[in-house]
Amino acid sequence: MAPLPYLTSPGNIDKALTGIKQAAVPDRVSQDFVKTILKIPGGSGDQMTSFLKKLGFANLDGSPNDLYKRFRNPTSSGTAIAGAIRQAYAPLYVRNEYMHELSDKDLLGLVVEETGQPHDSSPVKLIVSTIKHLKSFADFSPAPASEIVPAADTSDRPKNDSASPVRGKENIGLNLGYTINLNLPATSDSAVFDAIFRSLREHLLRSDDA
């Protein structure tokens, strides 16, 4: 069972998250950043540095990630924290997918079930308090469904669909017209004319594609 993250001073969550919104994005979410910029000194600052990583705000090397940046954006701040809570406290969501909507009493009971510790133990109380402080920054309302726009096909492959059918050459439907100028010999022999037109029919007017 993965331990549920918590702080011994959950009230520092408010200070940290408010400070993150106000401060510029650092190169690393380090102890110096937490203690100096977020103004959470001492052991509490050490705890907060580790907690922000467990919450998913920073990569293993301490660099701020996309979640960190989305939290700083006023339009996505609440949903970013909601996503962080779902990830950090995933075991509780396995037990109840609406964990964030539980009353304090029911949330306490859920944490007791997951941890196996007494309801009045310090870790259980701190876990519940940590979640409550995080929830005050979160927005769990469903995100609007985004419009799915079909991606443009930029490939060079020929399209074989009803709009642009690939047809065999017998169905190309291309009609060509010929203008043939004949200089007929001055003769009254009909056999000559028969031979001329028979040759035209055989060599020019027949369909090679039939």
C-alpha cells in the first residue's frame, strides 16, 4: 500500500500554493525556492519541497512541470489541483470515486480504511487536513467536452473514398473529339471511298481500351 502524502503543518499548503501563483516559475522547485520565495522555513520547508514533488508539481530533478504551469494559469488552476489530488490520493478514489465530495466524517473513515490506522491517530488526522486544504484550491466540476476536429490528411497517398474514387481506366469517363480533314481523290469509284472509310474505322475510330 502506497503511503498517502501529508504535511505535519497542512496550513502551509495555503501559503505555498498562493506563493506559487505570485512568484515567477523557478528553474527548480528546490528547498531554497520554498524557504526563500514561498517563505516556508525550517523543517516545514523541507517537507513542502518533497510534498510538491509527490503532488506532481515537479519532476524528479525538481524542474517545474506542466501541472505547475497550469496551476499558475487562472483559467486552469482549479482543475490542475483537482487532477493532482486524484493522482496523489488515487488509493482513496479506488475506494470511492467521489472522495472529494465526502463529508469530513466520511473522509476520515475512508482514510482509516485505507491506512488501517486508528481514527484518532496523528497521520490519519493530518492526511484528512492536508486533503481539505488542497480541496480549497480545487475545482472538480466536469471539464466541457472539447470539439474533436478531424486532422487534415497531409499524406501523399491517393484517397480512396466516395468523394474522390479511384477508378479503372475503363471508367475514367474522358471523352475526346477528333477533327479529321480528308483530301479525297477525284474519283467516282465507290470502292475507293469504301476502302478509305474502312481504314479510318479500323485505325482511328476503334477503341483500344475496349
